[in-house]
Amino acid sequence: MPQLNPNPWFAILIFSWIIFLTVIPTKIMNHIQLNDPALVDAKEHKKDSWNWPW
């Protein structure tokens, strides 16, 4: 059964994973984020308790 011979298919699998793990992440990580998160002011918020009317 020739389909059980792993020699050509194993090499194709290894080379494709090498391409996926080296080329594609570098292309993705080179993109610039368009919406940089803005820093929130560190001012103190009001912490008054709510006085219920009843």
C-alpha cells in the first residue's frame, strides 16, 4: 500500500508547518494597530452611598 509510505507526506507536513510558524506570524505581527488604547485619567471617582428615599 503506497499511501502508508510516510516519506513524501511527512516532509510536506513538516515544511508546511515551518512556513506556518515562521512566515505567517511575522506578517500578522507587522500590522499596525489603528486604535491605540487611550490612558484613562487616574482621578478619584465619587464614592457616595445612595440614600434611598424610604
